[in-house]
Amino acid sequence: MASSRHGPSIKDDDTYEALREDGASKQKAARIANAQANDSQHPSSKGGKKPSYDEWTRDELYRRARELDIDGRSSMSKDQLITALRDT
């Protein structure tokens, strides 16, 4: 296997870098890049089942942020909650 520019934990550097440039967190980019590099996983066919966070109400976003234990969630606006959820 070729060496990775981001270390051995990242299996698909190009996908990782593209996701980071689009604003994905390091953890999210790594999960997606590694899933795409794994022949037994098909991440592109798994996603897209739920509506975009933009379509959720603030209360729905708050409940999801509470599930993920996002700090400061009670004082966040809808847009701030969306940003925080996308960064996790």
C-alpha cells in the first residue's frame, strides 16, 4: 500500500483533502475517506436518507446536539447549531 501524506490512519488522501477543503472536520473527513478506500463499504449509497440540517427545526437540531453533547448548545441559534453539528 502506498504511504499516506496524512499518516497511516488516512487511507484515501485525495478524498480526505477534498472533504477538508469543503469544510468537513478532520474526524468526518477521515471516516469518509477511509470508508471509500475500503472495498467492502459503500458510503455514497448509505447517505442521503434524512433531510438536510437546514430543513430541521431549531428544537430538532437542539435535541441532536444534546445527543452528541455539544457544549454551549442551549444558547446557539439555528445556524450555529447546524455549524456545530456539521463540525462533529
